[in-house]
Amino acid sequence: MYNCNNIVILISGKRKCGKDFIANKIGDKYGKMCKIMHLSAPLKFRYAKLKGICFHKLLDSSEFKEKYRKEMIFYGQLLRISDPHIFCKDAIEKNYEVMENLHLNHSEKTISNTSFPIWIISDVRYKSDLKFFTEKILLRKSIKVLIKAGSASRLKRGWIFTPGVDDNRSECDLDSIKDWDVKVDNDDDKSLNEGLDRLFNVIDKMLIQNI
């Protein structure tokens, strides 16, 4: 059981809906108070080490990553069988985004994420992810955020429906969840700004309560 005083913002949504974009918007507003964490980073690190490929290339939105996406999903789900929370724990204990190369030991380049008042988890995909951050950690507050975007918007951003990916549990496991604290429509600027205003209001209230 982890025990910390952070506010945790749990961001979910389909591929190319704009999860990282929204996470960065939150980071821009709250600055050094925030730590953005990707649950996919420890998966990519482990997978890259296993395959002997470039970890950093897997972190961006490149064709390189898409080449390995299906296999990474399968590999991640295999690891989740023995520990459904493996990547949640890894993400908060390590700073994978600043690791310089694949020769580092798993325990190196650690950073204390508990020093940041706001954690932004930018890619919540499974019910077990939500459970970890809302039940397994003793938190002051959590905010569950669903980013929505229509197929037309996602297509413009480069999304192509891929069998084995878009119909996989990694994309669909949270479809039945209804109790999102904030929903942000990312189809146009007006809807986006309205959704961000709602989200920022919730965060601001929680920050005041935590003083």
C-alpha cells in the first residue's frame, strides 16, 4: 500500500483522442506542481530491453512504435496476469522518460514522484489501473477524466482502425465505466476549452481543500 498526499488525475480515452495533449495542457497550467506519468513507459522500457530496440523511439507517436504496438499490448497483458498493477507501481517509482539508454539497471535513474502535489496519469486503459489509483493508494483526491473525440477528429490526427488493437481490451476495458468525474470533448476548440475549464475548476477546488 502506498501512502501519499498527491492529487491524482487519471486520464483515459481512445487512441488519438488527445490524452497526451490534455495532460500537457494541465502541466502547462500548474507547472512545477505537476508530474506527468505514462503507464505505457515501463511497458515500453521492458519490451525494448527484451527486444533490443530503442526505448526512446517507442515513446513518441512514430511508425516505429506502431510496428510493435500489437506485440507490446500482448506482452503487457501477459505481465499483468501475475501482477495487474505492475505498470502502475513501476510508473510512480521510476522516471522512465529521462532514462538515457537501455544499459541502465531497472533500479537506476529513480526519482521521488511523491514530491509533486499533482500526478497526471496520462494513459489509464484498464479497470485495474483505476482500482490501483483509487483503492490501492492512500490518496487525498483522485479525478477520473475521460477524453472524447469522434472518429472524424481522430482520423485527422492519424488514427486508423487496427484489428487486434482498437478492439482489444487495452482500448475497450473502460467502455463500461460511467462515473467519470470530468469529460472533455476534444473535437473542436470551443468544446475543448469548456471541458478544460471544468477540469481546472475541479483541480483548483481540490488544491484549496488540501492546503
